[in-house]
Amino acid sequence: MSIVIAAPELMNTAATDLANIGSNLSAAHTAAAAQTTGVIPAAADEVSASIAQLFSAHAQDYQAVARQAAAFHEQFTQNLNASARSYAATEAANTASLRPLNANAASDMQGQNQQGNDLFFLFFPIFKIFEDIPQELAQLILLLLLF
């Protein structure tokens, strides 16, 4: 069984940071494109013209690769945002499906008051551990311990 822990808020923050990085890289590539793809020959001879043409060709190849990388980066950022939304929606659905169980567990616990009191003192150290978790999760853990 696989266990996945995801924090949608952190995933959204990471996606926002990645989008900002992508914007900055794209701006840098755009700013450098004109100066690197149109290299002026250093002199009026054939060698200088050939070298300038070679550098310009390399710059154009680089710009093509940079566009592909930017497209990949944009797709990755969109997928990260979509995954965060998916995890959040799944978590909300799981929480909603557990609410009826919590209500049933609470009514069962009220019916078994004396047994619950005995078990409270038995499991009191465990309860102290779970003070900082949501009440619904603590009740679910208690039910698992009881059965």
C-alpha cells in the first residue's frame, strides 16, 4: 500500500514560485535574443563574417531550446497547480464522507458511558499525544483502538 502525503497549500506556493521563475527566465531570454542572434562581424573580412554567422546560428538554436524549455516549464507549473487542486478536492471529499461516521461514533460513545470512562483512564496517555490533532481524527483513532 502506498502512502502519499501532500500539502496543497505548499504545492500552490511552489507553483507560484515556479511561475515567477519562468517569467524571469523568459524575460531574460527575450532581452538577450536580439543581441545574441544578430552578432555583428568584428571586421569586414570573411573570417569575421563567418564567426559572427556561426555565433548567431548558435544563439538561434539556443533560443529554440529555451522556448521548448519554457513550454515544458509552463506545462509543469500547470500540472502542479492541477495536482494541488485535485489533492484538496479529494481531501474535502474524504472529510465529508467521514462526518457521518463521527456522528455515529459520538452517539455510540454516549451509550457506552461507563465503558468509555474506564477506557478513558486506560488510554489517557494516548489522548495527551493527540491533543493537537482535529477532534474528528482523535475520535476515529479512539474507535480503531476500541475495536
